[in-house]
Amino acid sequence: MSQPSEQSPTLPPISDGELLARFITDSKWVRSDETIRPDAFMPPKDLNLSVTRYLNLSQAALWEIGQRVVDAIGIKRSAILYGSADLRVVQVSQHNLKTEAVPLPQNANHAHITGWPSEKPAQKSIAQQLAAVAKPRKAP
């Protein structure tokens, strides 16, 4: 869990109205009608789902960060930046999840969605609800 001292001093605390981007790195995460599949929001084993805050980022800077994410994934498996699934922090909070700032050297706006239940069916239910409200955005 992130400690407050880890947060970048130049960024304000995360607010409910803030926009988050979940980078789409797998074509299977997007349906043919361009809606987001729940798999895009399934947490990894450590239950820390990575997102990026839009805070103070231009579109070009956001996509540059997304490409760095894909390049890092590409070391492990083939990956392409297809776009992002965007939602507000309040939409995450409605499911008793938290958004915690976890700045990285290559992404000061990096955050984790935490507080996931340990049971897969409960995770899937939340992922379905987040996917239903997420706004898809295609990468340039």
C-alpha cells in the first residue's frame, strides 16, 4: 500500500472528479462496437490495478506514457497500445475501491486501484461494472 510520503510533491492528492486512464494493451479488451470488456479491469495477482491520472497531462504526454507502458510489457510479451479506458475516481470509489498515487520514475501520474476482494467472482463483478462506465479512447 502506498504511503503518503511516496506521492510526488508536485501533484495534489487524488480527487473524486479526477479522470483515470487504464491503458488498453490487448485487443481482446475491446469489443467490435468499441466498448470495453471487463478483462481490462481485472486486477493482477497483487490486486494493484495500474492506471494513469490525466492530471496536468496533454494528450501527447498521456500517449507517450502509454507507449512506455507497452514497451515495458513488450519485454515479457508482444503488446500494442490500442487506447485507453477512461473513468473517474468516483466511479472506482463506488465499488469500495481506492485510487492511490504510486508515482514511478517514468510516470509521475501512475496510480493503483486497490481494495479488490480476493475472490475472482467478486473481482469479475466489479470489473464488469467499471467496464460498463469506462469511456474508450483510441490511441493516435
